[in-house]
Amino acid sequence: MSTDLGLFLRTLNERVEPERLLERVVGGPPDDWQRRLMNSASDIIMVLASRRIGKSTTVGVMAGQELAKPDHQVIILSKTLAQSQLLFAKIAHTWETMALPIETRRRTMTEMHLKNGSAVVCVPAGQDGEQARGYGVRNGLLIYDEAAFIPDAVYGSTLAIAEDNAKTILITTPGGKSGKAYDMWTDHSMYPEVERIRACSLDIDRMAKLVERQRKTLSKFEFDVEHGLAWMGRGQPFFDPETITNSFTDTPQLKLGNIYDGISATR
Ligand SMILES: Nc1ncnc2c1ncn2[C@@H]1O[C@H](COP(=O)(O)OP(=O)(O)O)[C@@H](O)[C@H]1O
Ligand SMILES: [Mg+2]
């Protein structure tokens, strides 16, 4: 049997069924949103997700699934270099856990190139996506990590990186109520081609403990954004408005009673 055929047979199950890959990595079954994302046939998918729900892990598995095919590219855009290095480390770890029989040819802090001609590259998007300009994805994935925090100018210069056979995925916690990611999530008539997937920690049993801990430590506003998937209103202050009002108001009035009680002007 040729090595190519052997490789094909050994990875066939997992390529057909990405859930099995994810299960091996996290040691438990995938959530519904992960199943839906990994099996989606749409060209553009947007995932609005709570913090710590498994975004990077799922992106890692999807990247791995693409890398297992020959000559596929995965480009991941993060806001900053630090963020793209962090995400890359997570993806590389996920790839190792998947233990597919494909050798690595070259690896840096932000990219990994494999013997089968496939590669994953994490690119800092910066303010304008300048660093991503040279890339193209003929087959594979273009992923926007924390998409709601990536400047609009970046979308202008990078959405075209994904060519006809490539998928585009935007995955994010909620950001401000403006900009490209917010529009793509909310404006169905402008973006009918976008498949939208909600991944809310409040709906997922395995997250219950973390959610309850965070409910106590985060402000209501932070909790509603990071777990409840609420987009942040324009000009919404970081401090809870109710707390601010209460600290400057004199209602209920201070109960001092009659401070002139017992004082007689005639004495
Ligand atoms: N379906 C799942 N079942 C159990 N654990 C999971 C599942 N998906 C992800 N995890 C775990 O959740 C944790 C957070 O995942 P991560 O991908 O870093 O989240 P995020 O990028 O959303 O912050 C990791 O320890 C990961 O292994
Ligand atoms: Mg993450």
C-alpha cells in the first residue's frame, strides 16, 4: 500500500467526521454550536460566542481538518501580534493532540507548514490588514479571530483573500454596536449569504460552574456581554449606570430628621 493511501485511510474517519477530532482534543462530545460550525456547508459563517466557550479549540480542529488535505491554506487574522501568537500556540497544540500522521516541514511562532503542502498562518491584522495582503486562500479557510474587534479597514483589504473554494469564518465575542462584524451579524438583508451561529455559555451545561463564578465577579454589564452575548451600546459606559446614579443622587433623602429640633430662637 502506498504511504499516501495508508495516510488517506488512517485519516478518513476523522476527515469525514470532525466531531471525532474535537472529542479527542477536549475529551468530551462537541456542543451543538461546534457540530454545526464544523459541518456547515456555507461559504461565510459568523459565530457569536461567549468567552471561554471553546472558540480557539474549535478553530484549531477546523484548521487541522483542512491541513489534513493536501495543498490547503488556513489564514487566521487576529487583532495584534501577541493575540495571533497566542492563538497559533493553541492551534499548534490542538494539531499535535489530533496526532495525524503528517509531518511538519517548518514552524515558527505564527506559522506551520506541512509536508503535504498545507499550511496554517496566524497574521496580525493591525489597523489595515497590511500584513495579510500577500496571502491568498485557494482551498481552505480564512478566519477572523475576535472579529468584532478588528477594524473595518482590515475587512476592506482582506475579505478578498478567500477565493472561490475557500470558506470565511468570523468568530467573536460581542463588541460595539457598529462596524463590519456588527453589521454582518445584524443586517440579514445586506448579508443574506452569512450563516449565523450563536454559542452562548448560559445554554451549555458544562459551562454552568464557570458562569456562576463569573456572575459573581463580573459587573452585570460585563457578564451580559461576555456570557449573555449582548452587543455593547454606542457610548455605553463601562460602569453600570445604576451604580453611578446611586452614588450621586440624594433620593432616598438622608434621614437627618429636623436638625433644628430642640433649638428655640426665643431662648
Ligand atoms: N465540547 C467541549 N467539551 C468540553 N470541553 C471543551 C469543549 N470545547 C472546548 N472545551 C474546553 O474549553 C476550554 C476553553 O476553550 P478555548 O478554545 O480556549 O475557549 P475560547 O477560545 O472560547 O476562550 C478549553 O479547556 C477546551 O479544551
Ligand atoms: Mg480563545
